[in-house]
Amino acid sequence: MPDEAFGDGKIADWSIEKMKTHAADKPFFMAVGFYRPHIPLYAPKKYFDLYPLTSIRLPDTIPDDLADVPVAGKERALNAVTAGTHAHVMKHKQWKHAVQAYLASVSFVDHQVGRLLDCLDSSPHAGNTIVVLFSDHGWHLGEKQAWGKQSGWVHSTQVPLIISGPKTVADALCDEPVSLLDLYPTLSEMAGLPSRDLDGVSLTDLLKNPAVNTTRVVKIYVNSDDYVLSGKRWRYIRYGDGGEELYDTHNDPREYENLAGSNSHRKTITQLHDRVHK
């Protein structure tokens, strides 16, 4: 089936047409939301063909990864929150198929984004348009025996965030912790609009100089009871029942070893809370 037979292909077509017909001398705001990657993981066959099953590499996991995770965390991993259970995937031998479908969905949407950018680059708006690419959440593909979203671990809470704009945006990566709440004040400042009192902060300084060390810690709510404190090195998860996880993401990026039970790290947890408020 062709791309335009799918919802995301139709969205790209509609957005391209709107951009082509927009007057060159008038400012515009366009929010283009794609559905994929999302269950059900459907995409045209040609995108599946990019990832033969024989080439699929499964996510890195360890057998006892949940051994030091609190009860609430284990329940989030093992219960079917959004996309079924790991046990079900393993029983029916679908792990590689699920990863293949996810990668195919990502490549399908990547192509639609590329079409939009090609249209922008060939339009009169190319030189003065800010472009932001982000998603609402990450996705587990069997890491910590979890599938889907709604966990406090990095696979669920970390999202892509790319900002491009004229003049003041450096062509570089930035590894400072930021929040999607920062997008409103960032875009307001870049567009020369009045500032407002908001929880997010403008990222314009980081866009100019991505090497700036902010020492920032970002707070992420998984739900009303559970939250995450994410800094440049440390990630802390607090559950509503008092359960805790702490990971040294420099030395343990896949969050295998929960350090929250060590007395030597209580100060680290306190400092993370203090830096959120600052």
C-alpha cells in the first residue's frame, strides 16, 4: 500500500499543501502531529523490508533486571499497561517481529518528516522558520521486561527533541537535561513574543551554546503518585508507596543497578530534590 493510504501519509500531504499555498509575507504556526510509531504498529511493507528479521538486534537486557526494583516498579513492568506483557511476547516468539514493526513505523514517519522539510526548504519560508521535532514519550521494547510507556525509566521518559532555526541555533548536540515544558518559553523568546511566568525555562542560551553546564534537574510526573528526577548524571524514581530507584546514568546508562538502598547515596537524592526547586 502507498504512504498516502495511511493516516500519517495523509497528514503529510495536507501539511505540504497548506505550506505551499501560504502567503510568503505572512507569519504562520503549523503543528503537525503524526500517529506512528504507535500501536498497532502498521506501516507500508517497504518500510518493513528495510529491517529483515535476520538483521534485527534485540534490546540489551539482563535476566534479573527487576530483582532490585520496588514492587510498584515491577508491577509497571510486568502488567499489561499499554502493549501487552513480556511473557506474552516471549510465549508467542514475537520479540523480533515487534522490534521490526517499531523500526518500520519509525522509518515511515521519518520519511513523512523529510517530505515536510523538503517542502519547507524549497519555500519562501525556509530562511525564517523555526522547526521543532519532539514526541510525547518513549517506548519500551522489552527492556526491564516492559512493553509500551508509563514507566519512570529512561526508555519511557526520554524523548527526541530537535530545534532548528535561523541565526541563533548552533549545529550541535546538547546533553543537558531539559523538559518539554521548556518549548513554550523557548519559542516565545525566539519569536520575539512577551515572556510569561511558566514552569518551563527558555532554552535559547543552550541553543546558542550547547556546551553550557546548567546543573539542572528536571521533574517528570509518571502519574499523580510517581515521579522522576532526571539530572545529567543521576536519575531518581519515587513511587507513591515510598519505593525508590536511583541510577548513575554515566556508569549505568541502561539502569541495571538500583542504588537507592545505599546509605551512601542518600545525600545524592536530597541534592536532586534541592536542585529541582532551584
